[in-house]
Amino acid sequence: MRSLREYEKIVGSAVLNQLEQLAENLTGLKVVHVNSTKAGGGVAEILSWMIPFMTELGITASWEVIQGDEPFFNVTKTFHNGLQGHQVNLLPSQIAAYEETNRSNAERLRPILEDADIVFIHDPQPAYLLHLCPNRKGKWIWRCHIDASHPARSVWKYLRPLLEGFDASIFSMAEFSKSLPHPQFLIAPSIDPLSEKNRKLRADEIARVRTKYNLDPGRPILTQVSRFDWFKDPIGVIEGYHLIRKFAPVQLVLAGGGADDDPEGAEVLRLVKEAAADDPDINILLLPPDAHRTINALQRCSTVIIQKSTREGFGLTVTEGLWKGKPVIGGDVGGIRLQVINYHTGFLVNSPEGMTQKIRYLLNHENMIEIMGIKGREFVRENFLLTRHLREYLTLMVGLRRGFASRLIAAA
């Protein structure tokens, strides 16, 4: 595992000194993070670096994963879809499956969670654990990674009473925050610039990946990396690609995989393949969770990165694309709006036609591709690297220990 000091060349010594000074107030603090998967998705990626770095800074940090079966993940997917605005039916049998799975996990996790000074519960899957740990001594924080700005009434009616008992909540944007009787913090996610997915690669490695997937270096490559999920709108990306093909000989890469807690991925992938038909210039890649260097190379050999989501809590694939110096065409939703600045780091769009128009603009103004790429990388350096993210978590924890009064506050 890397040391924080390895990031000094990227962020500067002052940033790392500040982290160490903040952590002096937290030495020995017992911190537990709980989510629903070790592999797949942005939450797992964030926790994979956050836990070791908290430990390096003197915090006793650990990561627990709630274990569930197919009925459990079906209902938590319903929660996810409902929080992001889809009108869903929440059945009593689903609630029973959700609560029973949390109960079975509580038997295993209760001693750890009740003894912790701070517990971070990520998203709805493990939220019910709060009510199954009556002897907890620490502060419990609900961390919402989802665009919960307009949740389905049935889902929010059930979840809100569960969440009211937490000591605080964290949202990625102010627009996502909810009316809850406790302080709320705003912390945007981030990327690890030295991870396998984001570190610099040799030109020959990038070329090997390009050759492996039969990508022509002489033609523009458009790439979307994401789970095969309806909210990522892969069908809309294919529709936009077909429109662009009328004007330019582009190639499309749809690369990603599933998450352990997402039961809909296989059906979405089937329909994506159906929409692509036998087009040799549409590359649909179902990659394993550890294909980080492959994703890195695909993004680096791309002309434009796409993330045409219809809902998005943040969109780490946007951050990754910007970090690699690529303009991003993103859906005009959620956390993508924090990252994609029109005519500066990319373009926000609402339709396949909008995607087509903006990509045509870039292909006709190649100098803008380079200019936007430079701006995008610097924008990520200043705002969306893990050192900023870690600083805000440390600041939050210092605030928890000392008390706070604000209703809605940015952590740093």
C-alpha cells in the first residue's frame, strides 16, 4: 500500500502537513465503515484507499461489508432506483427481507459497531443496522452517494424514519440533501491519482490494449466506462453514436462490469448488446472488477469520454476522464454538474442529439480537445483528489468530537 507522502509531487507538502495536523486530534479513534460490496462501484473504490490512509494517520479504521442474498439486493436496488426518482412499489415482503438481512448481519457486526467511536453507514443497504445496535457508544453517520433530490414517496416514507436516528448525514451536493433532524455535511467523492486506474501508463501498454480490442488509432474513439445500469443510459449512448456516424467515422467503447449488489446488470447488458447488433465499431466490454489498468488505457487512448447518465450521485468515471486530459460529454445531472463545465472541461447534454452535436463540435475543433483536457486535469487536481476528500472526512470527525451546530455545512 502506498504512503500518503507519495502524493507530495501531485498535491504539495502543505496539503499533506494539514492532513497530519488534523489527524493529531483523532489518534486511536475507532472508526468503522459499512457498505454492501467489496468490489464494483465507486463506494468500494473509495473505501479501498480511505481505510489504509486513515490507519496511516493513526486512526483505528476498519471496513465491514453487509452480506445479503438475491431478495435483499433486489429490494436495495428498489431503494436505489426510488431514491433516484423512479416511481417504484415497495412491498411488505421486500421490507421484511431487507430488515431480516440486516438482523442477521447485526449478530456478526454488533460488537464491532457498538464499540466504535464513529460509524459510517454507506447508502441504504446497511442503514437498518442503526436500530439493531441499542448499546452503541459512538456517533453514527449516514453517507448517501445517491442523487436523492427527488425520491419516490414510497421509498422515502420508509427510509426517512430509519435515517432520522443518525447523528449526521453526508451528501455529495447541497441539492441532494434532505429534511432530517441532524447536521448534514457536503463532501464530494474523489479519485486516487496513483491507483492502477489513474496512474500514468507507458505508451506501449496503451497501444497493446487498443490493439487487443481492435481499436483503430486513426479514427476517433468515444468511450463510456460504467456499470451496465439504466441510469447510465448506455442505449442512449448507442443512439448518439449512430447519429455521429453519419458525419464522422467514430468508434464506440462501452466498458464496465457489474457490482455485487446490483441484480439488474445482466438484463441491461443483454439489451445493450441487442442495440449494438453486429456493428464492428461498437465494442461492448464486460470487464472484471480488477481490470483497472485496462480501463486506464482505454480512457487514455480515447478522443472523448462520455458519461451520459440520467441520474448520477457524482460520477467518478467523469473525474477519471478529466484527470487523463480528456474532454467529457456528461449528462446534465447530479454530481456531473460539479465537474463538467461547458466549453471548459466538456459539455453537459440531455439527449442523444445533444451528445451528437457536442462531439461533432469537438471533432471539428481539435484544438478545443487539447485545451479542455488541460483545464479538466487541473480542475480535478484542485478539487477532486483523495487528499481533499480525506481532509474533509478528518474535519468532519474532529467536528463530531467537539460538537457542531450548523444544519448544512461543507466539511472544509
